[in-house]
Amino acid sequence: MYMKSRRILILTLWSCLVVFFVGTYLFNAPLVKSLITSLISKPPIWAYAILFLLGCVRGFTLIPSTILIIVGLLFIPPVPLYFIILTGIVVSSLSVYYFFEYLHIDSFVKEKYKPLVTKGSAYLSKYELPVIVVWSMAPFLPTDVICYLAGTARVNVGKFVLGVLVGEGIICAVYIFGASVLFHAIVGA
């Protein structure tokens, strides 16, 4: 009974946080834009910290990290952005690995991504590390699903983190450094 009420409390707090941030953005966009503008004018450590925190909680919202990369590209240099994004992805992936089932978000994932969950589980049981690397690297597959599957399959956490780091490291490098090169080629800077 204690575990169930604790789980409900955590899920309620998480839901309230998501609703608060989405609601704030939807119903007070000018305020959010002015806050972002004022933060951009502050020392870059604030931008780094905010992007890192968003990256850490991103997994619970099932929002792709690509959105954070695009936002980060606007005001953070490529090298620090790469490390901030990758660190946030690891923290977020570990959160999904450990807590999705606990918070019962797994039922949503099982229903929304049923074919991926079925096929992913089958492949993951045979080829743990290669599946995690390839899945994490594929831009069309949600990394949070493989994190959840790895957590339920009790894949060794070190192997899991290595797979996410390699896969996400490659795709994030392509996005961040590729976009930076493309931007400099376009503007001629």
C-alpha cells in the first residue's frame, strides 16, 4: 500500500510539473519568451544549467532530445552543447531505465509503441549492446523506448549506459556539429 501511494504521489507531482510548464508556455508565451531572452543575456552558465536540467527530465515527457539540440544551437557553442546534451541524455535514460515501470508510464509506452516494444524486446534479449547502440543512434526510433526495454529486461546498467552513449553520441555529433558547419557555410562566418 505504501509503495502504491508513493508511486501515485510521484506520478502526480511529475504530471503537475509537466502541466505547469506546458500551461505556462501555452497561456503566457510572451512571459516565457521574455524569460528566455533575459536568460540568454545572462552569463552562459545559466543557459548551460537550464538546458542540462531540461535534458535530465526530458525522458519523462517523451519529447525527443532533438528539440533541445535545436534550442541549444541558438545560443550555446557546439562543443559545450554536445557535452550538455549527452550528459542530459544519460541522466534521462537512466531515469527511464529505473523509473518508467515504477511510475506505470510503461503501460503508455507498451500501447503507443506496441510493435516496437515487441520486436525490440526480442532483439534486445539476443543482442543487448548492438541493439541499444543502433536504436539510440536511429533518428526515427524513440530512445526512451529502448531505455524502458533495457530496464525491464534488466540489461547490465554499464552496458546500457555505454550503448546509449555510443549511439546518442554519434547522432548528437552529426546533428550538432553538422548543423554548426551548415550554419557557418550558409552565413559565411
